[in-house]
Amino acid sequence: MSKETTESARPSGSRIRTQPTVSEAEAFVTDAIGRGALVTLFGECTVEYDGRAISELGVGDRHIMLKPDGTHLVHNDEGQKPVNWQPPGSEHECRIESGSLVIESVRTTPEERLVVTLSTIAHVSAFDVEDGASIDLSGTEADLKQRILRSPELIEKGFTPLSTERETPAGAIDIYGKDSDGRTVVLELKRRRVGPDAVGQLSRYVKALERDLHADAEIRGVLVAPSVTERASALLTEQGLEFVSLTPRESPDCDGK
């Protein structure tokens, strides 16, 4: 199959690299994790697990999958089950150590750590997945925005939206409003579970407004999404930002309201 044919057969939102260098793969995977993509790699690697038990796998050719919900799967060429894995709720991190690509997934409850060290990388890909079975539940950020504009009390009692896509030097704020005490409120909307990148984005908007508004202005930053990772939750607390659990479409099982 020609390269042109292969490219045209890719699903929308996919990125694929064959035989990347370690530095190329590190940048690729880090970007994909940050935007919540599903990542797969194939290469020669070792695997270490430290948690309810301790295990190691020596050098071998394996397929690695990182899911946006924190799942980390390691497969070899036998069987339907992974040879090692981390469950949903883990935090993925990618880095370079001693010339190899290291992918580490950690969760805190219970404490578990899975580390894959790739000495060679044959293939890496990232997919912005839209599962047809879940689209109806998750909806879009536009759906989430309209839901809040119709029912501002979903954020909190007394919240009043004033504008959408308000421009700042850091970018456009999804929803700009005031709370019942007259304080400025910045809402950053995400349609699915998010990590530290979303917290950083919200923080930049708040700081940009702090520079633009008068010195006495009190600005609240609120991240609105179905859920956040543990690391994102910790960052929100550290930076004095807030979180409201809300899905784009009404779902009693998901909304924190």
C-alpha cells in the first residue's frame, strides 16, 4: 500500500509516526497525553510493576496502549489479555532516560506504578476517539455551553453569564460572568475528563484578566467538566481554582448536581 493510500485511510483526528527517534516519540506521546488522545506504541521494551506485587518483564517486542481514562495496557503476541496493565484513574507521563523512552503510569489509591522502557520504537500513533456509543452521553463543548447558559444555577446559585468567547491576551474565555457577590467568574469548559493541561489553560485566563481589570477585581476561575484527574484536582487546589462536575448533556449518573 502506498503512503498516500495509507494516509487517506486514517480516521479523522489521527496521527501516526513510523520509526520515530526517541525525542520525536517523546514529544509525540507527551502532546497526545496532554490533549486526551488514545495512544499506541510498538517496540522493544522492558516492563516494571510496583504495587500490590512487584514484577518485571525482560526485553521483548510489545504493544502498548494508553487510554485517556488512565488505563495502560501492555500486550505481547499471545493471548487476549495484557501481560501487564494499570486500571482507569492512573496518570500517564512520558520522558527520556539514558537514551530510552520511558512511559510511566501511576495511581495513588491503591499505590501502583507501571513503567515501560522502550529501547527501540517501531511505531507510535494517537487517535482523538469519538465512540459512537458514548457520543450521545458526552456531547460537545457547545452542548455544555448551551446547557449552562440555559441553566446558570448548574454552576452555582446566583451565577450570571455575561458573555461567551470573551477575548483575553491568553485566548478566548468560554463563559465570562459574575457570582452573587459581584465577583468575576471565568468558566473553562471541557466535555470529558481532563488533566493538568486544562488547569493551566484556566490559570492563564485568570491571570490575563487580573492584568486587564482594575487592581481590586476578584476573579474566580472554575473548570467545568465531567471529571478531572487526581493531579488536576491537586493543581486546582494549589492555584486557588475551582471545579464543577457537569456533563454536556443531562445525565443524573454523571453530574455532580
